[in-house]
Amino acid sequence: MTTFKLEGDLNAKSVLRKSTAGYEFDETSDEWRLDGSIQLKLSILSELGLGQKASAGFRKTLSRYAQELSSCHCQNIYYRILHFFRTTGVKEFSAEALSSYRASLDDEHIWYLGVIRGFLDSWSEYGFPGVSRKTINYLDGLTIKGNVKGVAVLTSCPYSGPYTSQEHLSLLCGLANAYESRELSQEGYSFLLAVSMTGRRPVQIRHLKLCDLGFTDNDGSRSCYLDIPRAKQRGQSVFRKEFKRITICKDLYDALNDQRNDVISWVRRTFESQNADVESLLPLFPEHSRLGECALTEISSYLNTDYLHKTSASVRSLRIKLNSVVNAHSERTGGPLIIGFTRLRRTFASNLAAEGFGPLVLAEALDHSDTQQVPVYARPENETAKVVDEVMARVLAPLAMAFAGKLLDSERDAVRGGDPHSRVKLKTEIGIGNCGSFRFCADGWKGCYLCKSFQPWLDGPHQSALDELLKERQIQKDAKVSQVIIGASDRVLLAITQVIQMCAARKAELQVIEGVNCYE
């Protein structure tokens, strides 16, 4: 018969178990490593002063959960149980303590008790000590509301709901500018781009390997794809067991391919060796500190787990870095945009819903097995895209801050001001500003207004540029072109309008300065 180590029993045998992520842990230990990102510290049980039965029963029940359910779910249970004991100050579960805990929770957090009830029901069914029948009967008699979901989408919350088309474009432009100015690494750029353009969860992007990116050639036509491992699927207990292949655009392929090349170069420099078979199974987004500590002969033993992949903590740090360098603004709040991966998934789904796709397509696009959770990410009904017009642009321009360059009083102040090739022209001979970049660019003058390197002139014909854009949009409207196509130039419209407003403000400022100088 196997014996279990309880509090203070230092001579008990080790009881080795394996989590669903493939990590072995000792049930009697104070630290359980469940996957590459999640490690639970069971020493907190003695710190809280839990009784022997409650402590032993909690360990055994949580161990069963770890062997059968996801690491994230186990972590959630762990935190909810700790919250109960810290809030109530008791040393064991009882009907009275649970009643007191229920009274301490508001409507937004009452679902905590629902999580605890499910765990204690399993605890009792397993037959482990620490939970009385009276406690279970009390919980079974409760009606507990579940976690409220979908509010951010239904209310179009400007802080947690999906981004508007202008906000999303602002974010992508800010991302490109940060990457171009080398404030952002290839890893950060490609990770955010992958989440934004695939709608997948960050954990799925974290679990990508180099071999998951590829392309096919059919009669000279190249199609790029990404094999994305599934996550949060019922009954799935093996790392990277199931995949879904999705077609991706060339821009995303190029970004991820550059990231792949960076990983290969880093590995070859670090280990001074090449092995194509091993390299193809390396993480596309590796945890460099762990990979660097491995001996070359050890790497193969970790390839079937997520240990070498970027951890959830590292992704959180990456998100903080993205928020610090990506300059993007919301036209709804007038403040900076906060980058959130869940918000990007909601935006991805909402954009599809706005195109008229139904719940089944949305569930497939979000990698859900059913349509139950679709309303959490998108409104089920189709919404007509809203196109910014000239009047709206005047109001939204200072809030959206689409213009990313620098206004110049004179061409003499420009970077590359003495280079006639740096001039940006509206038409053949009409200049509107200078380009401060030395790289090749074929975007045309419209894209310049969104570029960080653009330096428009104070006296440039920016109103003519606006008129030209509005004329083009009217032609599209008369031709019954899709609102989505017309709306694609909304951000350029906002940027030009912002430049016109900045020019007017600067000219008024200069007139005041000239007036003061004349008076003196």
C-alpha cells in the first residue's frame, strides 16, 4: 500500500504522478511543476495552518485534477481555494465557513464559490478525507450564478471590448513603426502579428514549432500556411496532439519566417552545431534562458514538452514591452491604446461577424469545438461597417492621432532636406513633404501620412491631398464598392485631416510670435 507524506511526515515515500502536459511531479512535494509555465507551491498549506485531513485531501484531489485536467484549470482551483482560506481565516471546510465566504463575495465574484463547489464535490466523490457530508449538502442546495461573460463585447467597452477598425489600424501602424525603428524585437513583432491575424490564443502561438510554418506551390501559385496546435479542447491531454492548418497571408509568413531564421541562427551560434531534424522541432518562440542552459544532447528530451517554449510569464512581459513601445491611440477615449491579446481575438471575431459570417464559422475561426462561447468574442448579428466621412474626420483626427511623422516649418529642417529624392510628391511636380528614411518604399503618398518617417511641410498642399482622397472615395461609393473597401482609407483620411489641423495651429502660433516681435 502506498503511503502519503502529510505535514511533518518527512519519512513518507514519494508518490510520482504525471500532469496532462507530460510533467512528472511528486504528490508529497511542496512544489508541483505541471507545465512549462505553471508551478504550484503546496507549502502554503502549512503556512495557512490547515488541518492534516484537509491538507491531505486537498493534495490528493488536486493531484487527480492535475492528472486528468489542464494545468490552467488546476491553477485556477488552487487560487480559488487559497482565496477561501485567506478570506475566512478557517483551517478546514465547513458549511458555516462557506456561508460566511458566500456573504463576502459580490455578484461579480460569486462564481468563485461555484469553482470551489465543483472541486469539493469531486473531493467527496473520490473518498478523500477533509470534507463532510454536511458541507456537501449545503453546497448542493445553493444556486450560484456563473461567471458573467460577453459583457465587454455586447457593450463595446473601449477598454476591454474589441478594437474599432480605426483602433486596430492604429495598433498595427504603431507596431510597424516600433519595429522599423528597432524599438521592438523580431520576436515581439511577429508574436503580436500572429495573434492579431490568426485570432488564436497566445498559448497556441507559444506552442508553435519551426516546422509548423510552410508553403505549397501549385502551378506557380504559392500558398502559405501555419499548422497551429489546438488548446483548451475537452479530453485533450497530450502536448501538441491536434492541429488545424490555416492559410496565412504573405506578410505574416514573412514575419514568422524571419523569426524562424533568428531562432536557427541563435541556436547555431550558441551550440556551434547544426542538426536539421532537431532544429525543425525547436520552438518558434523559445524560452531562451532555458534553451541556453541545456546541453546539446539534452535538447531532444525536451522537444515533446512545452519546457523550451516561451512561458506565459514571458508573454506577459512581452505584452508590457509592446505597450511601452507601440504608439497607438483610441479615437473613442483620446488616450493610448492598451494592447490585450483577448481584445485582439475579440476584434478578429467581430470583424468576421461584421462581414456576415455566422456562429459556426466564427467558432471554427476561433478554434472552438462548438458555438457556446462565440458571444464572448463577437456579436452574433451582422453590423454595417461605419465609414468615416469628412465631417467626422475633423472631430476624430485629434483623438485618433493617425499621423505619426513630424511637421516641418521648412524643408530646410528635414532629415535628408538637401536630397531632392527624399521629396514626397502628390503629383508629378507637387511636393507635400520629405521622407526621412533611406529604405526603398513603394507605398505612395497616401501611406506616407501614416509613416513615422514622413515630414510634411507647413505650407504643403495638404488640402489638395485631402480633396484627392475624398474624390477617390466618392468614385468608389458611386460604383457601389463595399463599405469595407472604402473604409480601408479611413485612417489616411484622419491622418491628412490631422496634418491640416496641425498646420493651421502652427501658422496661428507663428503669427502670434511675429506679432510679439513687431511690438518689441
